[in-house]
Amino acid sequence: MSGYLHGSDRETSRLFEQAAYLRQWFAPHWTLPDSGTVLEVGCGVGAQTAWLLEQHPALQFHCIDANPDQIEIARTTLQPFVAQGRATIDCLDVVDIAPNHQFDGALFIWVLEHVPDALEALVASGRALKPGAGICCTEVLNSSFHHCPASQPLTHYWEQFNELQRHLGGDPDVGSRLPALLAEAGFREIQVQPVSLFFSDHHPDARREFFSYWSTLLASAAPGLQEAGKIGGAELSEMVAACAELGSRAGSVLSYTAMVASARIQ
Ligand SMILES: C[S@@+](CC[C@H](N)C(=O)[O-])C[C@H]1O[C@@H](n2cnc3c(N)ncnc32)[C@H](O)[C@@H]1O
């Protein structure tokens, strides 16, 4: 596991909020098996998992995450499902999954951007799947981010944010590599769904809400950015102020595209 970009002390609550907010756009594209056990890689605090378990009563989840702090919280979040025998939880790096072809599906949500070798992670997951089982990955494509009118503090912070992720061994554009990575990892029937979000005057409240989410997402990397000397306190405040101003400004625009890819292991 490479260093984790989002290091603020609000990370637990941010992951719960993010899971609840983003699923309106992404969940419709998630492909899961009708029954059996899904391997969820990088479950974080289990926020998305709990919702998925409620939505899919015929599924069980085996959840792994390399971060012991996240896993400890996931154990609490998922305790009712663990008690029902519908969830198991393990503190494990994706590359250490047993290659015993036991799972009926695999799910990655905002995980591959953080791993040093996304191909190795997908190969390891493929070896844990039953032949023909599906995988579904939702990943970032940070170079797609566009905002208008251009804000220098926001642009500068965003550049530093992405540079830090690369420095930590991650890939802020891993979404664009998903089809090639899945093919190289031995997956077939690859389908890619770009999910484009666009906020402007046509829905001012939704725009304000997304700029607010964006500000929180970027601020979650502030401790690491400050430790690496990439930003100071002023740059954080200026980015937050820019997002607040753009969020309520007539004529402002924000667009971002993330990628959802599904495939089957041979
Ligand atoms: C942005 S969080 C996403 C959490 C969750 N999937 C969600 O959508 O709320 C990414 C998670 O991936 C985990 N992670 C990163 N690298 C990993 C690896 N190599 N193996 C397992 N988990 C990893 C991190 O610890 C973190 O909890």
C-alpha cells in the first residue's frame, strides 16, 4: 500500500458523507452478482458496504482494507451484518489476497488510485475470483476536472493535490487506464462507463453542494500537503474560499468525469 492521500482527522466522517453523497451518480453503474460473496477491496470504514448489503439481501461481502484504523471502524459499521453472517472483515493489502478462486464478484471503489501497482492489485483480485466472475471498479480521472471562471488558488491546490498523490505512489488518472489494466490482468468482456458530472446555473443548489463536497475532498489532503511543503495554511484557506465563492456565483461551472469499469475473469 502506498501512502494515503486523505489524512485529515475528519477522514472517517468524510468517508461516510462521501459514500452517501456520491452513490446517487455511481451506484446505478455498479454490477454485482445476484448471489454469493463479493470481495470488496479497500472497504474503508464500510460506509458503502453497509448500504450495498441493505440493497442486496442475497449477497455476502468479504471486506478487506490495508489500513487497520479504517478496518476497526468498518467492524463497528458492519457489526449487524457480521452478526447475521453476511459480512467478514480482514485487515489485508490487496496483493496478499489468497489466490483460491472463491469469490463470486469483486468491487473496488476509489481504491486503485492509491495503490502503487494497480495491475498487481487486479491480478491478485482475479486469482481470488471464481472462473467467469465479475469485477467492478469505480476510479478517478482527475485530469478531467474543469472549473470556470478559473480560480488560481483552486487550480494551484488541485495541482499540488495530484502531485502529492503521484509522489505517494498513486495515480490520479488511473480511471483512464482501467480498460488496459483489466485486459492485462486477464479480464474479458470489459465495459467502461464514464460518469460525467456537470454543475452550472441550471441547478444552482446542486452546484453549491458539489463545490462544498469538492472543498472538503481537497481539504482532506491538507495535512499531507503541508507536511510535504506543497501548501501552507494560506493556500488551504484560499482554496476553501474559492470553492465557497464559485459555489454560489452565477455563471460558474464545475465538471468532472470518473470511470466505472466492469469485466469478467477468464
Ligand atoms: C478513498 S478510500 C475508499 C473507501 C471506500 N471504498 C469508499 O468508497 O468509501 C480508499 C481505501 O482504500 C484502502 N487501500 C488503499 N490501498 C490499499 C491496498 N493496497 N489494499 C487494500 N486497501 C487499500 C485505503 O486504506 C482506504 O480505506
